[in-house]
Amino acid sequence: MLGVSAVGAPKAIELVIKVKKWIDVAKVERFGLDRHEEEIFGVKIIKFVLPVSAGRNLSTLIETAVRIHLLRDSGFDAAKILIEKHSAMLKSNVN
């Protein structure tokens, strides 16, 4: 049980996902524009706070958070693009 096989190889932590009860979350940022970080041993790591309640599919929520993180890390931010397109549409409708 113990020994060399009980210790895993070093891994880099790239994402922190904090699961909180829906009623304990003061502000829910639905678009994901705000970036949160958590410092672990002096290293800042991206953090998602997921508000959950009974009946929510936790595995889907976590998988979505990971997918969003990977897309942002590769340079694609869907929330930012959506807000930019929406703002441009509103400006064109005002004129």
C-alpha cells in the first residue's frame, strides 16, 4: 500500500472549481466575463465558482467549466464574443 507506487508523479494544477450551494453565492455572474483566481503556494490559478442546487447535473457543470477554461486558454472566449456582437447590434439599432 505504501511506497513508490503510492505516490503519483507531479502534476500541474491549471484550474480550481469551487462548488457552493446556490443560496450561499452572493452574486452569480452568468456570462463568465469576470475572471477569478485563487493563490495556491504563491501561484495564481484560474477559479470557477459553480453554484449548485438539488437536481443539477454536477458532472455536466464541471465538464462545461473545464471546456470553457480550455477554450479560453486557447484564445477563444465565447462570452466576450457574444457581448461584443450584442453591443454592436444595439449600437446599429440605435442609429
